[in-house]
Amino acid sequence: MPEASCDSVDIAIVGGGIAGLAAAAALAGSGRTVAVLEARELPQPASVQGDTPSDYDARVSALTPRSIDFLKQLGVWPAIEAARSCPYAHMTVWDAEGTGRIEFDAQEVSAESLGSIVENSVITSALAHKVQSLNGIRVLAPARLSDLSLDEHGSILKLEDGGHLRCQLLIAADGARSPTRELLGMRTREWEYGHRAIVTTVAFEAPHQHTAWQRFLQTGPLALLPLASTDDRLCSIVWSIEEHLADELLAMDDEAFAEALGQASEHVLGQVTACAPRKGFPLRQRHAVDYVLPGVALVGDAAHTIHPLAGQGINLGLADVQVLAQEINTALARGLSPGRMDVLGRYQRRRKGDNLAMMAAMDGFKRLFEQHAPPWRWLRNTGMRTVAGLPMVKRRIIRQAMGVG
């Protein structure tokens, strides 16, 4: 690949989703040139309209206060709030096979909220608008990576349109099935959960009370996440259900699905009065053995995917981006190349342990609630009741979930 045929930037980010765009915004003030490559056109600024379930994005994120603070630093949170977001101050978790129940409230840690539920399309649109307004960032979209090679100077990216791009640092933010990670041969450890996540937006008979509700069923956890609407009756549904039952739920008409959902949620918010079309996503845990190579860093889902039962996936990804940007900006301030292995190694050390700990905790919760034998049911219900009566333990759990522990 002749050097003369290559355009050059200092940092190239493959992937124009939430993690990739956040990385571009975080590096915009570094004084280096940054390119974002995305296979599709970037979205226009969010203009949300309508107040029925079908007017909402089926995919949402439960942003923690830490993630919200980072988005504020990037200058995009005001646009997200202006579009549509729903802070929640309370969370109720209960077991379908017993009396175990636990309540978490923001007031227990002197906070206004535990976080905010935001449609993924709203976050992406706000970030895309911000990135396109910043100096020093080139957006190549649509642009698809077809091949890449590494040398002592960094990476050379080959695009499907025949163009080439050289960079000192390549950041892969191109999702769970990251083509960049695959082209580099970076190994992962992964396994199927045997569950599919069914997502949609529904309207309930009763207001959601700015509360996130989660019930653990034999077949998998069900989450009702509050959405901003005129009457506070809309929720995003994330129903993780055993694979062999998913097709039946997806094939139901609205009336049958509404009845099934009402029963599964114990009608905690009354009857389901309307619902949008459902989508299903297979669930798989995946973790890259290494997040970095010389001149390369993985962030977000390209580095790790996690069960959605606690809504921590996007928060882990934004924490990756925040730490990586800190390490890169520190290195650049010292006159160092952003692709140096010692720079990237610090990012990996700061993030890998936290990500693995969260993944292990979520996997442990999932497996515990899958057990149907009486001793296991007794253990988890007793555990939930015990934790509910220990204010100090509850406050620690809340702070950790908020990303401020």
C-alpha cells in the first residue's frame, strides 16, 4: 500500500455510535486531527414528536449520574434534555418466586435521581450534531472499513470506496461484532446466555411514578423503564426471556402481548393499554482478552458486552471513553504519541478490572435467579429481605450503581 496514496490523521475512530462519537467529542480539544468513520449517514439533530408508544425508539439507555456528568462535560446533555429524557428517583426489584423485594431511592444517598432513561437515538443525534460542529474532526459517513494493516507508525485503513487513511491511533468503537477487532485478530472470551431481549415501548393504565421496575421471573428478568411523556404512562420494556419462548412472544398480536406483559409484571402499573412493535436481540456475553495493541484501543461494545439486566452496558462504554480520552490527552500534553503502548496500557489497567467485576456480578445475578430449587429461592429471597433492612449496604449498592461509589 503506497504511502503517498494515504490521507493522514492523528486519531481515527471506527464507529459513529454513542461510544465512537463520545470519543471524538472528548478528543476534539486535543489539538490533533480526528476522523470518525461510520458505515451509515450520521443522524440529524433529534426532533422528537408524538406521544404514543410507536413514536419512541425501542432501544433506550439507563444513564447513570456519572455518564450524565460526562455528557455534560462534552456539551451534549442540554440537547438531550431538550429532546427527551426521563429522570428516575426510585427502583423496585422483586422476585416472582417468593417474597423477596427491595426498594432503592435516590433520597437514601441525598441525590435527586438515580439516573435518567434516554432513547439511544436521542443520545446519538445529540453527539452527532456536536461532533459535526467541532473543529479538527472529520466525519467520513458513509464509509466502511474493508481492511487494515499495522506498522511501526500506526495503522493504515483501507475503505470500501478505495480510499486509504493512515493514523497514529485507531480506536475501535464499532459494536459487539466489531469488524475492526476481527480484522486485527483480537481474541474474545464469549458465551451465549440462551436468552433473547425483547424491547418495545408500551403505555400502562397507571403512571410509572418515575420508578424503574424489575421483576425476576423463572424465564428471565423483566424491566419496565419510565419514559418522558405528557401523562407519565409510557415505559420502555426490556424483557430477557429464554430463547425457546421468545418467538412466541414476538409473534403475538398487540392484545395478546399486552396480556402476557401484564401478567409477567403482576400488573404493577395496571393494564397495558397500547404497545409498539416488538424487536428481539440475542444476548451474548463477550469480553476482549486485550483491549489494546500498539496503536489500537477497543472501547464500548467492541471491548465488552454485558447482560442488560442492570442497564450498565452504555455506562461501561462511556467510562471507557472517558478514561481513554484522559490518558490520550495527558500523553499529548507531554508530547507523546497517542498510540504508545504505555499510554494505552494505562487505559486498559484502569478499565478492565471494573468491567470484569461488573460483568461477573451481572452474570452471577442472572444465574442465581435462574435457579428454581427451593434452597436457591430461599437464599435469594432471604438475601433481598436482609439487604432491604441494611441501610448502609443499600446506600453502597446505590452509589456503585450510580457510578459514584
